[in-house]
Amino acid sequence: MKKFLFIFCILFSFFSITIAKSQTIKAGEKLVFAGSYNMSGLMTQLAQVTMSTENVTTAKNTYLHLSCELSTYTKWDSFFKIRDIYESYVNPTTLKPSLYKRSIDEGGYTKKEKYVIKNNVVNSTSKKRKKPETQKTFSIGNSTQDVISLFYKVRTMDLSKFKEGQTVSLMIVFDEKQIPVTLKYMGKETVNAGNLGKKECYKLSIGAKTDALKGKDKNLIWLTADAKKVPALLKFSIPVGTGQLALTSASGI
């Protein structure tokens, strides 16, 4: 269960590829997923993931606030309690992030991060458990984004032009470093998309240079094959087991 939300985010974060047309992400969206983990051969629901968007206005700018929260269901807290929040504040038009925040509490392990991003330079602060806060400054590529803002980039991509087996390489930033990742298009399949009903979806396989993911074509995501590209289903394989995230409800899309 540890790094459960990281797996979720990284699998949603590999779509900054070819911008087909400008499509605005609206404030007021809400996506809810049921998170399940394979326990003794049975896929058991353990947690809920909620992603939402809202407008935030400061004295100088207006941002789109992207939020991703994961919480284990109360009855599972004694087994492994998770309360994670990932946030990104982005330009409403370009989705370029200016601020990224991460606060995790996973089985008693706590960590807080804050990235201030300007001109491809990141000024970060990080605090683990009761250790002193640390600071770091590092550069990222022009197309590198945090895991939350990059998830929403999928709404501006034209996946309909992908050919089966096509792969693309790109970068995300996580834990104060850039991580190379690979996306492979695997065709279309129809899956259940919660309150949206059964939907034809783009099926994609994700690979990354990280120990968090395991197996070839074992980490998969299904996105509705329409203009919304709503994530309907995600399956992941990690060193300690397998699991999935299934969309239960989508509103404001």
C-alpha cells in the first residue's frame, strides 16, 4: 500500500506528447476512484482517490488548483492508514505549474514537500517525519511537469492518432528529481467507467525508470476515447503486489 498514490499519479502522468488542440480544463470537476489491492488472491477495496479542480485568485494571478487525495477506508486504517494530498497550482490555459505541494501520511511515515517553479527552476523544501526541513534548488526541462498537472495534460492530447505499439518518452519530476518514463499505445477496449457507463477507451501501458513499477505491460490505464479522455480504469503491478483503481463517479466534466 505504501506509495499507492504515487503509483496512481505516475501512471496518469505520461501524456505530455503532442498537443492536438486547445481544450480548457474546467474548475468544478470531480473524479472519484475506488482503490483495490490484491490480498490473498482477492481484489479488495481499501481506499478512495478523489481528484478535483477549482479556481484560485491571488493579488497578481488566477490559478487552476488541481487536487488529488487518497484515504484508506476507516475499517482498513488499523491495517495500513493512508492520508495523502497532492496539489498543483497551474496556469488555467497552459497548465504550466507554478506551485506543487505534497503531504503524505502512510502507515505512520510522514513527508511534506513544496516546489516553487519559475523559469524551469525549482526551489523546493522538504520535511520527513521529525527531521529538520531541507531546501534544494534544481533545474528541470521545459516540458517537465509535476505528476498532478501532467495528468490533466491528457485532455489536450490527440491519442486518436496513435498507432498500436507506438511509444513515446518523456520526463516527470518527483522526489526532487526528474524521472524518465515511456508510454505505449495498445489499442482500444471497452470497460466500465462508473456512472458514465461502459465506454470505449484508449488502452496504454506505462514504463518508468523507478523501482515503484514492476513487469512489462503490467501497468495499464484506460482513458475514454472521446474529447474528455476520462480515466476509467487503472491496473498496477508493484514489488509487493498488484492492484487497480476503478472510476466510480465523474461530475463537472
